[in-house]
Amino acid sequence: MQKDGSYPLYDLVRLTDSVWIMPENVLLRIEAMLENRTNVASWGKLYRRDLIEKYQLHFDDMPNFEDCLFNFLCLYYAKRYVFISATDYHYHVREQSLSRGQDLSKIKQYWLSGIKTLLACEQWMAGMELFQQHPELKLRIKAYFFGIFLKRHMLPVSKCYSLEQINQEIAPYCREYFHEQQDFVMLLLDYCVMQQDRLEDDGE
């Protein structure tokens, strides 16, 4: 509730109008995630404590993206994963919260969180049977996380600052994590940003 007693407007996030029980086949579940038929946010979910304890699942120490990796792991390990149409949770969006906003100074936290997510995901997948049987899925999973990182954080910032300004902020961290591939990573990021801007301008 606002200070004046009114309630802010909310976007309704509903993945289904009825009960949707995801298939037991973990490969089909992953495909559903890659097709954006699931939601990576943790605020709209309930988790069994024994599942978390059995597989030692936890939120990694990062300001952003921690729920993306956590929910990917829950999707992989859970025996049953169910979506319902209830809207019992009111989520108040603050545009200048830790995970939002177009401040150039937040680029560092966005970038480091994105890198940590990809590295942690790589470590988890190395021990997962599914990815030993389907190694090609690893790249798709990492591309999926990169897409979330791009859409939620890099694109909004790119609307307010030039790519040159953004690159100047992230160059030290690209160098630290990608070494001799730094220039390629930054070029790829710039290309993705420009392509997405073009699609939005075209109304696609």
C-alpha cells in the first residue's frame, strides 16, 4: 500500500489458467523452460524442504540472477512440478530496486552476477546425468541464462547509455573472466543488444 492509502497497479503473472503438471521426463521439463513456458522467479513458488536439503540447493551469493539458477536446479531434481492459476501473491515492483533500474553504476553487479550464474551452472551440469547424455544442451542452457541477463538488465541500460559507455564499465570484468576471448565476448554482447533493439524498433 502507498503512503496515501492507495494500492499500486500490478502486472498479472499467470502461466496457466488451470492446473499444469509438468512431465516427469526431465528432458521435457528442460525443453519447457527453454521455450519460456516456466518462470524463473522464486517469489511465485513453494518448495519442499526435503528436496532442498537432499540436493543441498541454495541461492548463490550474488545480487541478481540467484533465482534463475536455483529454479533450474529445482526443475531438474523435483519429482513433481506443478503450476496453478492462483494469484495469491502481490509483487510490488520498485524501478530503482537492487535488481532493476537503468543506472550505469549497476552494470558491474549485473555483469558479475551473470558471469557467476554461468560458471555455477557449468559446475552443476558437469555432474548431471542428463547433460552427460545430451552435452549439446549445455550451450542451450547457458544461452537461456544469457538471454535473461540481456533482456532484463543489459537492454534497459542500453536505452540510456551508449555501448561505448557500457563496454568501458564491463571491460575489466570481461578481461578477468574471459582473458584472450574478452574482445569476442564484448563484440557478441554488443551484437545481441543491437539486434534486440532492431527487433523492438521493427515491432517484432
